[in-house]
Amino acid sequence: MDNVTIPCKRSNGSTRAYFHTREDAEHFANDPANWPTYKGDIAHLCAKCDVYHLSKPEWLEPGLTHQDAALLASMGVAVPEKMPGDLRCAQCHVPFRAGIHFLILSDGRMVCETD
């Protein structure tokens, strides 16, 4: 008997479309009848429920933090430009970069956004 998993739910509580193989997910996404919702979606194995879901590519991009950008820049990888001036995190002192979120605390200090 196959392992039975409970697939992930959307924020509204409905069950997400799920597939037991990548091929099944890709076939479903490429069916013209499903294009209004799934055209261009990528099949990926879900780490939470161990089945395949279809997602927009931008949903799968990892969130880049200022610390990530600093590390990547130190390795020679292209990253977003630093913010003008000398804006740095009040905790880790890493320079802020364009397009990466940061938080402004009630006391006016700015810190890296972390999950």
C-alpha cells in the first residue's frame, strides 16, 4: 500500500492540486484545459507533504537577505546594488541592498528582515 499523505492546503483551507509524480504534474500543467490557472507553472516536490505541486516560478525563488547578499558578493556572485549612503543593519552591520526588505523598529533603528 502506498504511503498516504495529507496534501497541503491553501490559505483559504482548500486542498492544493497534488500529484504523485513530476510527470503527472507536468502533464496536467501542459494540458490546454488547465492553462488559465497552471500555464508556466513548475512541478516541485513539496517538503511538507511529499507530493508534487504546481507553482509559479516566482513563488519558488528563495528570499534573499542582506546577509545572503553580502556572502554571495564576497564570492563574486552578482547581487543587488547597495543602498545609497551608508545604510546598515543596526544588529549585524551588513549594508542594506536595493530590493531586499528590512524592518524599521519603533525606536527608529533599521534591521535585516529575518524569517
